[in-house]
Amino acid sequence: MIQIILQWYCRGILQGASFALPLKFLSWRATMMKTNVGGLDRILRILVGLVLIALAATGTVGAWGWIGIVPLATGLLRSCPLYSIIGLNTCPLSSRS
């Protein structure tokens, strides 16, 4: 039964059905999630994210400290959606993809 559903689903994606969310996601990923966070920028994002999360976990700062997840994620993924929107890129030319 599962195999039949997967075949039906994949056939729909390959034929361009309206439920082809994975293909739309992949094209979004290709445009919005390009590597655009360089070395120093990446290190600072990861450090700031970890510090904010640690401060929030220990109760030193309020719940706003959990916003550290954002710089941590963008540093680990080497991609910042805001940078993509405004056209900023801190990566060296050789490592852009």
C-alpha cells in the first residue's frame, strides 16, 4: 500500500502536479539558501547565538535570549535569508555556491 502511494506521489511530482511541494521547496532553497555568510561573520553568529541561548537557559536574561537560535542557525547553515533579500554576501568568491 505504501509503495503504491509513493509511486502515485512521485509520478505526480514528475508530471508537475499542483501538490509538488518538494520541487517548489528545492527551487526556493536554491535561491534563498545560497551560501552567503563568510568566515568571521559565521564565527561571530555562532558565538553570539550560543551565548544568548546559554544566558536564556540559565535565566540570566529573559525569554528574548532564545532569539540566539537565529544567529546560531544562520551561522551553522552558512546562509542568511535576510542577506539574500538585500543582496549582501560576506563569503569569499571561491566558496560561493
